[in-house]
Amino acid sequence: MDSSILQTISVWALPVLLAVTFHEAAHAWAAWVCGDPTAQQQNRLSFNPINHIDPVGTILVPGMLILMGTGMLFGWAKPVPVNPHHMRVPRRDMMLVAAAGPSANMVIAFVSALLLHAVPFLPGDIGNWAEETLLNSLWLNIVLAVFNMIPLPPLDGGKVAVGMLPHRQAMKLESLERFGFLIVLGIFFVLPSFTAKVGIHLPIGEWLIWQPASVLANLLFYVTGH
């Protein structure tokens, strides 16, 4: 295998595994705190990546995008099973469970920014590897948090929006969940490709993900003293 490919894998593997594992474990933990033991019973209240990764969505798709240098990160993990009927206040608690995943990603991004202060104390190649890995971790987790908080089911932001909206509007938004994955693909991949063919540049990913992610990254760098 080409050394450059090995280098790319080495600085992305840990950030991807940590981001996915903590995101899903946070969902499971929040559900358990809110009274739903379903995820715990299915061994999803765990920091073992094997319990959360989807071979295609967590490894194959992100890996191909990273190696191809597309500049777009996309993927998914096995969804955490949640039963709102076990929760004390289902409407509120489902919002908390949904928000827990992106919140965990932001915590990892914050810790990654703090750990960058240790890089100058590391020798040569180890320091370079650590810096690249931590920067990848920071950006990956911020992008995941921003992407997942888009208010469209089945994304976490969609579930938060369902909990906040009046009942009628919430039911309409929730009804989109069965088509949510196709809608996301259409918005971020199909629509920009189609408009590009007719000479219209529509950087939806930049507007909805990269620009907010850049604002959050700059804020984290400022807060952590960079």
C-alpha cells in the first residue's frame, strides 16, 4: 500500500472512531438517564467502537471520501435504539437524547483544541502526526455536530425541532423521516451536481456546514488560547 495512503489512514482512523463512538454512546447514555434502558440492553451504552460502527457508513464511505480528497465528509453509524414510551417526559427527553450526540462531538473538538498545546513538546514526526490527527479530530467533530443539527429528520437536529414545534407542525416534520436520508443526499450531492451542469454554482455544503463549522472552530481556538 502506498505510504501516503497509510499516512492518511493513520491521521484519520482515530478521529473517526472516537467521533462515532462518543456520538452514539452519548445518545445511549442520555436515553438511559431519561429512563429508557433499550440501548443499554443492546450493549450500545459502550465506548467500544465495534458496538457502534456500520461497515459501510462508518468505514467505507468516509474512507473513500477522505482518500479521494473530495473535501466532503459523509457517513453514518448504527442508530441507537430508543423507546420514548420508557421515558419520563418523552417529548422533552427525545430532544435531550438527540442533542447529546452533537454535544459529545463538540466536547471532543474542545479537548482536541486543548491537546494541541502539547504538540510543541513532542519530538519531530510524532509531533507532526499528533498535530494533524488533533486538527482532523477538531474539524471532523465540529462538522459532524453542525451536520447532525440540521433540522431535518432523521438527523439529530430534526428530532430536536420535532420536540420544539407545535404538535401539528411537529407531526408534518416527523413524517419526513422515512425520506430524510434521500432528502439529505439530494440537497448536498444531487442538487449541486445538477445545478453545476447548467452553470449554476450552489455550494449548499459550504453554506450549511463549512461556514458555521469555521465560526465554531475559530471560537474554539480563541477559547482554548490559540
